[in-house]
Amino acid sequence: MADTMTREQRHRCMSHIKGKNTKPERIVRSWLWHQGYRYRLHVKRLPGCPDIVLPKYSTAIFVNGCFWHAHEGCDKYRRPKTNIDFWTAKLQNNKARDERNYQLLHKMGWYVLVVWECQLMNDSRGTLIALSRRLSEIFLETNKAKIYNTTIDDSIPMAAEPMLEYK
Ligand SMILES: [Zn+2]
């Protein structure tokens, strides 16, 4: 198969890969693995070289460090006090590049999930559970499960059940 990546894409991929196997990434991988998900790592042929790719779920997961990916409104994302112009440009550039890659992946039919470093630091369990939940939803969506939206007629009385104790 021809190598269809442009030089620029390859460069982006390589520069992204420098940050691979970070602790936040390993936390997410380990969780997914133990939950029974199977994935590929750092898939170079996809835009942005996603950290974790779950083909069965058509999902690409990025585990983003808050600083390098310019997580807006995040405590961990503080621009350095020196060379402000340089850093502002660089980090905003990273952010714009991320957005472009997410859009490209969407167009290719991938779901894109971003897990932020700070989410894992603040509430890793909650973050990971939310991730699994989202993957289950995606699985249902991609497998075209029919969700019947029935409107409940207000005139029908709601069922009420007494509290039961299991004795
Ligand atoms: Zn953050």
C-alpha cells in the first residue's frame, strides 16, 4: 500500500509520538484493557496519530496533556511567563492542529473522544467510567440498534410500587 501521508502529516505524527506512553495514557489503556476492550496504539495512518484506536467501536481516543494541548479554562494549562508570544503561538497552533485532526477523523467516520490529563487527576474513576459508558453508546449507535422513542401519554397513570424489603 502506498504511503499516503504527506511530509507534514508524518512530521505531526512523529512530534505527537514523542509524548506517547504518558502516565495518563497508560491509566486509560490499562482501564480499557481490563474492561475487555481491545485497541491499537498510536495509529500513524490516521490524522493526528490517535493514542488509542478501537476499530470495533470506530473510535479514536486522544489522551491529552493539558499544557501541550492548551486545555482552555484548565488550571494545569498556564502559559509560561517568558517568551509569551512564542508560547501562545505554539500552543494555540497545537490546539488548532488538534481540531483539524478531529474534524478529519469525523469525516472519515470515526468517533473522537478526548480524555484530559486533569480529568484523570481529579477523578480518574469517574472519568474512566464515563469513557466506558460513552463507548457503549457508540457501540449501540454504530450497530444501528433501534431506539424506540415512545411518547408516554400523560393520561395513563404512573405505576406506583410500595417499598419492598427482602426478608
Ligand atoms: Zn485540563
